[in-house]
Amino acid sequence: MARAPVMTTRAPRIALVAGEASGDLLGAGLVAALRERFPDAEFAGIGGDAMRAVGFDAWHDASELAVMGLSEVLRHLPRLLRLRRTLRRQVLAWKPDVFIGIDAPDFNLGVERWLKQRGVRTVHYVSPSVWAWRENRAAKIGASADLVLCLFPMEPTIYARHGVDARFVGHPLADAMALDPDRASAREELALPLDAPVLAVLPGSRLGEIGRLGPAFVKAATLVAAQVPGLRVVIPAATPACRAAIESLLARSPPIPHSRLLDGQARTAMVASDVVLLASGTATLEAMLAQRPMVVGYRIAPLTHAIVKGMGMLKVASYSLPNVLARDRVVPELMQDDCTPEQLAASVLDWFHHPEAMTALQPRFHGLHAELRRGASTQAAQAVAGLLSAGSNGPGTR
């Protein structure tokens, strides 16, 4: 559909939709960076407290999109469909210069496609993992978004193969974390001895992950503690519900000497540690930015795994972000049937028994951190401004 006629009667209007806390933080950074370029701009849509704090008008709260798991999605589906219909009408009536969907692809891509068909310029911020599986999604995302803002450098090339405009803007986590982590301060914060070996154990931030991975991770930590004298084990719990689930696991397992369950503080625990044992996901990126050796484990439901493998949806040999970014197997990955307490423990012990390998890994992770540290919010705002100027006689015009 043709773009709406150009007018020059008002300041730019930018609609955004962010779901969950991570999207709210991304949105806040982007709104702040866009406001530096367009001081009189108006920002509205779906967001949380962080976005409100930088002058965003939240028509609906980001928590309304924070739905995870198939059963929970199905239970909330009628409400989510109503919200989507209401939002689409609100956005179209508001006549924004651009709509930016931040992550939440199941919700945002449909909204973007609907608005794009009606002449609204659209941006999707945070690419789904097209580098890992179902690359053909890139073309479908391009049907929804005029521009895709990517957090990882390998993503724009994939989109280019499908004729989609995608830009690497860097990763906000890389901006937020120090290039030279201060392990001594992290240990002081957690009251850990400076000279003791430390293992951080992160079995996931969702109850399903903890249920699948927790028993193997706890048993692995027990096996490692038996072979590393004076080992301290710290186990961050992402939420009170996660803490309860981990406490239940620990109560049913042999005690791990010198172990402590933390409320949050995952990043501090990683920086303080010598080795991290963790679930595959964004936490592996955080451990890489903390420049810590790690062992990555993961399991999904056996039927899901069989379908993904059988249908050839998975396109990569490595799952964890450090290995993908390094284009090399720099950290061990133990997936599905390999994710056993014994194999996890053996991989963790391999790091402890080879300190020279730990030392060699740090400059490599430092280099990857520097590559991702580009000022993501500023880069994203610049790309959005370019889209606005390319499609109008100036920012804020319709």
C-alpha cells in the first residue's frame, strides 16, 4: 500500500511495543536516544516503568505481554487477541511516523504486518534467532518490518539473502557490562574469599528449565565439590518461584559444601566465579561478557527435539552464543542426552584442572565483547532516524 501523503505540521510520533522487563529496558534506551535527536517527539504504545521514566506514554503496561509457555499463552489468548485489536486501532488513529516492535515477535510481527499494509513504516528491534533455526522466517519478518535492528553481527547477512534491510546495532548487555570485569569487587559483594575456587550454577530462569536441568546441575556441582578442595558454589535464583524450586531440589540432594543460594545477583555471581555452569540462552552471553569459562547444558522435551531435528529446522552445529559468535567451539556444550551430571562435572573439572585454558579464553571473550559494544541505543536511534528521513521530507512528517 502507498505511504500516506507527506505533511509537515507536527513533531514526530513514534509508537513502540515492548513486552517483559528486558524489552522495557531496551525501549527506554531507544526512547532516550531518539529524544536526543528529536526533542519534541511523542512516544506512546505498550511499555513499562523504565520507558515511562523517559517520557513514554504507556497506553498499556508491558506486563500484559509477559506470557510464557504454551498453556499460559492458550489461557491468555482471548485477552491477547483483544489487546492486539485495540492496539492496532489506537496506533492507526494516532498516525505515527514509525512503529517499533521490541522483541515479543509472536505479538509484534503480526501488528507490524497489519500496520505496514496500511502505510505505516515499521521496525522490529531484536531479531528472532534466524541464525539458529528456520532461516526462512527472515523473509516473513521482512514482510512485517521495513527495518530489522539486530543485536548480533551475523544476523544482517542472513536477512540480506532474503532481501530484508537489517542493521547490526550492537548488544545493550555489552554496553552495560564493563570491558574489564572486577572480580575482586564481585567477590567482596558476595562475601566470597578472594583466593577460593568459585563455581556459579545457573540452571535457568524459568521453572520448566529448572525442572529439566536442575537435578543434573545440582548433582554435577556435588561431584565437582568432591574434587576441588575449598570450592564455593553460588546458585543465583532469578525469582522467588525459582528460589523455591531450587530449594526443593537442594533439600532432596546430598548437601553441597560451602554452597549458597542467592536472590538474583546472577551477573555478580558470574563475575565472581572461576567457572560457570549454566543453561543455554542469553545467560551464556552474559557469562561471556563477564569473561568467564563456562559449561553450557540444555534439554528440551524429547518430542520437541525429535521434531526439530527430524524436520531439519536447526541450522547450526553450536547452540551457545559464545561459540556462535566466536565461530568456534570455545566452550563445551552438553545438550539433550549428553546433559548428564557426570559429563557436566567432567567438563567443569576440565576448566579447573587447566587454568592456562581459562587464561587463554579471556582475551578472546574481551574481543567479542568489544565487537558487540557499539552503543546499541544510539545506533538503533540512528537507524530509525534514517528510515524516517528516507520516507519523508523530514522527521516527524506524514
